[in-house]
Amino acid sequence: MIRWEAAGYRVAFTTRVGGVSEGPFASLNLGRKSGDDPEHAEENRRIACAAIGADVEQLALNFQVHSARVLRAAPRMRGEHADGLWTEEPGLPILAMSADCLPIVLARAGRPGIAVLHAGWRGLLAGIVAAGTEALGGGEIAAAVGPAIGPCCYEVGEEVAKPFRARFGDDVVEQGRLDLWTSAERALHAAGIERVDRFDRCTACEPKSFFSHRRDAGLTGRQGVIAYVSG
């Protein structure tokens, strides 16, 4: 796991290492809809939650659809079509999954409030970063951008490149490759967030560490970000 330090919160970006799944889903696949054995995915979620002291029985997650919808989490929440969750409730773990898209976490200072976002190119253009910030209701917020496909590997067509240049600057697309990391950072700054920590690890470049939808032609697992208010 890749830990992110934020006072009053426990946050971890998972890798593909340390679970029970096999084959293309080896080994810490968190996605039940990926094609893996659902029982393996459930056990992997237990492993990931235990690693940061979270209660897997309370774990909340969405049915992700590349939207800008961010919902308030409830214990054991499942099936809502959305790509972000937030909570102020101590001990309620929230999960956003990815396999090239950006896992993003937002943590509010001063009073408890944390959000996790699944942000691909569609979600970024749709405004999921602003939606997540608004859900937390303002105040001083810090953010972290986890592992995702990097500009080294993310080739896009002009139908994607053009709106990204218009929204985030000409330099976020160079030689037909999109820089999601920088685009997300600029979206976060535009939403009023000053502290943005980036891990800049490419999921497509690191097959031993991460799942990648593009690299593996869709037959792959899901990593993610798990977070909760710790006190």
C-alpha cells in the first residue's frame, strides 16, 4: 500500500500485491465486476481494510460510471451510480477503485470530512473534482492524486485532447499523450485546494505493482483508495 499522511484520517492507495486472486487478477483485486471470483475480491477487500485498521463490514463504495456524481456515504453502501463518496462519520471507510483512471482523495482540515473520487478523462471534464470539493462544504482541503496511467502511456484522440487543452492548458497533451496527473492537479487548484500531493506512478508502466485496463486490454483487476476519519 501507498500511505498518504493527513491528520485525523487514515488513507491508503492499494497496489495489486498481497491478495488472494489469481491469473490476470493476481493478486489484490478489489473489483467484483472485473471477472474475478467475487469471493476472492471480497477477501481482498478484507485484507486491504485490515491493513489500515478499517472495518470492512462498514465499507461503502459506488457502482462507478465515469460521472461527476459525489454522494454522502452510508455504512455498507453499494450499487449507487456515482464516482465519488464523502463522509464525516468516524470509522466509516470509503473506497474508490481504478485501473488507469485517477484515484483522488480530499481531506478537510479543522473538522472531519473526507472524500474519495474515481476520475477518468470523462469525470475530469464533467467536473468531479469540483463536485467533491463542494460536497465537503469548503474550508481548508488537502488532496492526493494516486497512481494512474501516465503521460508516458496514455495516447488519446483529438476528441479527447481538444477539450483537455481548452480546460487545463495546451501542455497537458503532447505528441498525442494526455497527462491526467497534471490535469487533475490543475482542477484541484481551480477548486481552491492549495496542497496537492502527487504520486506520479504509471499503472501501465508497472505491471508488477498495478492493474491497467489499457495495458491488459480490459482483462484485469482493480486497485483503489481507501480512506476514513480516524479521530
